Amino acid sequence: MYADDMKIFERVPTNLGHKALQSSLNNIGDWCRANGMELNATKCVVLSYKRGANTFTNEYYLNSTLLRRVDKVKDLGAIMSPSLSPQEHILQLIARANSLLGFIFRSTTHFNSPYTLVVLYKSLVLPLLEYGSVIWSPYQFNHIDQLQSVQERFIRMLGSRLGFTYRTTPISEVESQFNLLPLHRRRQLTYLVTLFKLVNGLLDCPGLLSGIDFSISRGTRSMTIFRRRYHPTYYAYHSGLSRLLRTGSDAAPHVDFFNETVASFKRKVASLVNN
């Protein structure tokens, strides 16, 4: 549950799972009727997460209303699909971000300072590209490149204001001049800050915290504090918590996860990621 947004879920390997999920829906309907709360069942949907081309035909009802089956749904700002691939979400982000870039440059034709454009980019476009990225962050190169292409487009458009042509703008030089990290490095910074908040109780999420294994070294040379788990599949290896722990293990020799303020930790990991 989050505010008025609620999800219920159940593994459905057999018909028993289907019955358990329907029973939960019945209980929700009964509770709402008993407490005078109206539900708009037409806004509720069913999404089945699955592997391969399996199809699901089970029907679910809420207050006698048949719930629609969908192949994607926006869940607190992130588009979820049956395969849990971030592709659909990334494509929508890119379209929205490119539209914002066009708006920024059409609206700033008479602006003289390139720094103003950078402020607008950081204020309007970057938050869009990074919202919830700990959840959906891509690991496939084509998705990473697609996201980075938005920043490269901005830099080329910025370069045209600096006297370069669109195609000849030196992207790495302009990024460095305006302190714009590549987006995959900015996501690494987000991983580290999220992990810091999680292990220090600044994020209240016992489910995620229970998935963190701490490594107690018997020697003096190892500085790893987060144990890396074996993952039998490529997908599991790149799952959200695994990615956080792997990034944290790499950073552990250089930053302190337990004796810093949030602001101090952010400064140190920003310096680390910059290098």
C-alpha cells in the first residue's frame, strides 16, 4: 500500500494460487462495504508477471466487476511489464525527455548564458530520467546507450550555443566543463546513497534490509563489507538489490558506510564516482 494505491499479489503456479488471489479480492470488497468505502473497480487491473510466452486466462472479480487484464501498468511512476524489462519505461522516458529538451531550447532562443540552459536541464530533464532508477536501472548496453543519448542530444544542442556545430560538439569536453556526469555514473551514485540510507535505518524497508549479507573478514587485507551472492541467472545477477550490493562492495574500500552523515557521504561518493 502507498496512500490510496494498493497492490495484492500471489504466486499462481496452480489453481490454488488463483483461488487465494480471488479470496483476497473478496476480503477487500467485504472490508470496504463494512467500512463505507467505495471502490472504483473499473480502475483496477490485473497484470501477470511470467517467463516465456505462457498465457494466463484466470479471471478475477472485485465487487462482482470483472477486472481488466493489461500487458503493462504504471506503478508509482514506473511502467511495469510481464517480463519486468525496463524497455517500455525507458522508451517513454526518452520520448518525454526529448520533448522537454525541445521545449527548453525553443523557449531560450534569446538566452545568453549557457549555464542557464544547464540549470534548466538539471531541474527539468535529469529528475525525469532518474526518478526511481534504483528499481528500473538498465543493465543492457542498448538501454544504457538510449538513455545517454538524451544527454548527448542536450550537449550537442548546448554546443551549438557555444559556437560548435551540432555534429562536431566535443561531448566529453562539454560534459566536463559543465560538470555533467554520464548518466550511468549518476545512477551508481544513487545506488550508493540508497544503500547507505538502507543500512543506517534512514530508509524503512525491512524486506530489503533482510536481503543484505554483511561480510566479516578474517584477514586484514579485505575491505569488502557486503557479501556477494551467487546468482544462477544473468537476470538475477543484475537485479536491484544485487546491483546495490555489488556497487557497495566496490566502493567500500574508499568510503565509510557507517560513520558519516548523509551529506558527507554524498560528497565522498560523488568524488569517487567522478574519478
